[in-house]
Amino acid sequence: MTNPFDSAGAKAPPKPFTVTEGRREIRSFVLRQGRFTPAQQRAFDERWPRFGIDFNGQPRDLAATFGRAAPKVLEIGFGNGAALRHAARFDTSKDYIGIEVHAPGVGRLLNALADDDAGNVKLYHHDAVEVLEKEIADGALDEVRIYFPDPWHKKRHNKRRLVQPAFAALLVRKLRPGGL
């Protein structure tokens, strides 16, 4: 992966909305890329093959992806990855899947994971709703973590909030019985 913004690749950042069956779908995020440093670009080039999962829209065997059967923890919107990195370093008995659309944050975490030689973390650079709908099997997750899920504080932005009844129902389907 040489360019995380290349629209020809599967990892291109999602558009603010998509058209499905003739209707416009509202995204729960707006991309504000900020500064993308040469080190973050190198991280995508050199570290993505080890830590990245390219979205392909097909159900994924997570045990095969990680090479082991272990509890799976999903973190949505990991930002710069500090919490995800900390969790993965201190609980190596679990496999961690991070989803983030902000490329600089993904690049930063890719470098940190390489520094840690982490073997229990994989990352998506894609829309979490699409990943959950298309790539994560029902009952595949043991835990889901979402920190600061509703940055849309104005009433007119309620439609953009990630945590809504339909999304909560989707998460429940993806969790194993008794999952968190």
C-alpha cells in the first residue's frame, strides 16, 4: 500500500456518503485528514502488510487472520491508537481489531505496533459500519469498545451519531452470547 488515499485501492477513505439503491446514506464521520507526515506514509507502505486488513466486503475468518483462536476485541474509532496499543501490550491473550478512518492516526499506530512487535493487533482503515455489516460474522466478537462515540453535539447532527438503535442492534448481532 503506497497511498492510503488512492481511490483505486480498497483502502481509500470512505466518502462522506454513499448511494445505495438510489438513496443517500449519512456517514457518522467527516474526514478531516490533517497533516499526513512522511513517517505515516512510510508506515502505510512498510507496515500495512503486517498489521492491516484490506476491506474486501467478504466475510472474514478472524482466527485465520490472526493465526490463532483467541477472544476478539473490536475498537471503533481508535484515533491515535493509544488505548488500543496499551490494551494489546498488556493483554496478549486477546486479539484486537481496530477500525479508524483518520489516516494520520492509522499511520501513527502502525509505527507504534511495529515498535512493540505486536502480534495481536490488526487494523482496518475503513468505515466501521461497512466492516461490521460485511466482514465480521455474527457472534465473532467477544468485546466492542467505542470511546467518545458522539462528537456531534448539535441537534441537527443527531443523524450522524454512530450509536443509534440500528447500530446497537448490529453490534449485538456481532457479539457472542455474553459478550461485552
